[in-house]
Amino acid sequence: MCRTIVMLCPLLMLISPSVAQDALTDAAPTKSPAHLRAVALMKKVDAATKAVKSVHYTAKTEGTGWLKSRLPLIEGEVWLVASTKDHPAKYRFDVQVRKNRSEDPRKLRLASDGDLFHLIRYNEKKVHEDIDPSVVGQEGRLVQRLSMREFTHPTPFSDEINGDVVEMQGYHRVGSEDCHVVHVIYNGGRGEAIWYVSKRDMLPRRVDRIMTNQTTKEKGKQILTITKLTINPKLPDNLFQTQVPEGFEKTDEFAPDHRQMQ
């Protein structure tokens, strides 16, 4: 027995460091310098975005690839105000929605002053208002695709900073802004995106949400682009309140499913 122990000990001494190193590698994979540089950039973006209290911008969202025929083209003007300890978030979207490029647009306004929520459907001359945010219906939720929600989020880019893949992909011009391009694959299989952040102020100007068709495996993008960005603008007191145009009907009935109107 003693001989067996003596013979095995040198073998264990050879095996143990290798096993320990493999376990260490599995527990804490080393990130590449390129990954760390991209994360450092996104931390700057996160800090710059956290400092924003309100924004005004113009925006467009549309689909590409297999999503092009499935996502409407939405364009318009957006105001967002982050919530505080004393005040709820406020927002307003003045938009036009097209199911395809050839059809006449549907004009909509979605807004909330923090207490009341309303949707104005200009084509139908109806205003839907209530304390329940669901009053705006599916069209109201559709309009919110123009929201760059990171501007009003307490931890705007934490998911990107902690992504499985974070890599810089050069530069691209968005409107009048020269932007860093950063590709992110989120952890836990939660999707993939490409971010465009201004080199000048480190604030986002575009995001491409990449989605895979589960049947064909084709990739498509839902693209949100913002331009004419104003940070912490002066806003009139009544900007987010319900303004009923002359000749329009006001109701607390929920706005219908937009698919029912096709």
C-alpha cells in the first residue's frame, strides 16, 4: 500500500495544477483588450446618459431584412422627461405611421403628464384619455418604439456593459454626428444590438436591434435613429397635457387594436 501511494503522488502533482487551471479558466474567462476597451467606452456612454434629465429629438424607426414588411415606418418628434423622487416621468410623441411607404400616413399624438395618459387619433378625430395607461391601446404602444428609453432609465447601459460580447466596429455618421459603432451580444441569450454613440457627447444616436427569424434563420434589424437631439430643453408647462383639437371627440374609452382598423 505504501508503494502505491508513493507511485501515485508524482502523478497527482502533475495533474492537479492542470485541473485547477481549467477550473479557474471556466469560472472567470479572460476578456480580451478589445473587449475591455469597448466596455470602457460604454461606461462613458452610461455616465453621460445618466446625467440627462430630459430630451427633445426627431426620430425614425423601421425594419430591414425579414422585418421590413412586418414593421411599420414611424417618424416624428419626441419629448421625454425622466422621473424623479417627486415627479413621475412625462413624455410626448407627435408621429406619423405608415404600414408601407406608399400608403397615406396615420397621424397620432401620444402623451402623458404623469397623471393622465392620452392618445389623439387625428384620422378619426378622437382623443382617448384616462388615468389608466392602457387607454392608448396598441397604437399608443406602437408609437413608443420611437422612445430611446435609455435617456430615462436609472441604469441605461448596464446590460451592454455586462454583455457576453462587446466590440467596437469602427465609426459611422448619423445625421450630423460622427459616431462610435459598438456591437453587443447580451448575456443569457437576450439578444443582439449595434449601438451608434456620438464621439462628441457620448450619447446614443442610433440602435439596431438584431432579430433572427426562427423559421428561416434570416437576420433582420429594427432600427431606431434619432437626430436634432436637444438635452435638457426648456419645456412649456402644458406640453404634456391633453389638448383637444376643435371638432374632435374626447372619450375615456380605450383606443382600439390598430390591427382592427386595417
